[in-house]
Amino acid sequence: MEDAYVLVGWVVKPHGVEGRFVVELFPEFAAVESIEAGTEVYLGYSQRFALPYTLQSAVARGKHRLLVQLEQITSREEVYQFQEMGLFAPRSALRFERDTATAAEHPIVGYEVWEEGANQPFGTVVDVWEMPAHEVLVVRHQEADYPIPWVEEFVTAVDHQRRKITVRLMEGLSDIAMPLRRTDEQEMDEN
């Protein structure tokens, strides 16, 4: 492996059944939006012992993550042996976001969230967290963000045409809400 290769991130988990997997990017590579297809990349716990693979695709998936497909890995079961291994790629093959302030977003960011039976929206999806068991919607309501697990028990309907998600709010949700932090600008505006 040449010195031009850098440790971009590590394998987190499989995605789907066809050998794709999620890579968590290290902070210095958080703005990577893709890696050039056909590139020889390496997987391993260290650069010295990493093995070569041919990259089929690697595209941004949420904030600080890539969805990766290698030609030689074709099943979910194969991915498990690579969990926690590093992904090494040539710096020249990395494609960065044009605007690093705008991270790649999940397609449902911006959807309105309605509580079952309510006459007005509860809030808006501002982020989606990928957790080991399932995704979690982060819904902004008034002055806080509320994490809502994306499971049938709490997300009862998704209408993509109307960009609307219907939820059943769980008991104790207000206890785990994350209050928005006030910026210095906001405090200055009030004074």
C-alpha cells in the first residue's frame, strides 16, 4: 500500500443483504461525499496488515458516514468479519462536499411530524441517527429536539407525497428532549 493512502474511517455495520456496509468517517474526513468507483481500497485493523479490495461505490449516508460496496463482498454475512476494521483509501480518490457546511441529509429531513389525531404538526425532522438496532428521528418541537425511534410502535405512517410522518409519542419523551443551545448571536439580539 502506498503512503498516499489514508485511514478514512471504520466499518460500523452491514446495510442490507447484498454486502453493502456503513463506514463512520473520522472527523478530518467528515466532508467526504464519495470515493471514486474502481479505486483499490484496503480493509484492516492497521495499514500494514490491511487487504486490498475494489471499490464499487462509496457515497455519503447521513452525517459523517459513507455507504460502501466492494466488488468482492456480496453478502451481509461477509460484512460482519470486517466490523471495526479501518477503511484505507488513496487521498486522491476522495471527493469532498463543495460546501462543508451542508452535510448530506437523509431524504426525510424536513418532513413534518404529526402526533396521531392531532390538528397541527408536532414538529419537523431535523436529523436521523443511525443506531445499531434502528434509526431514530430527531424532531424539532418548540425549543428542543426530541428523539423518536423509527419503529412501528412509534412511527405509524409515512406519506412521502405530503412529506408527513405520523407518530405515537412515547411516554416520558419530554424527559429525554434535548433543549436547543442558544448562540451568542441570539443572546445579543435579545439585549
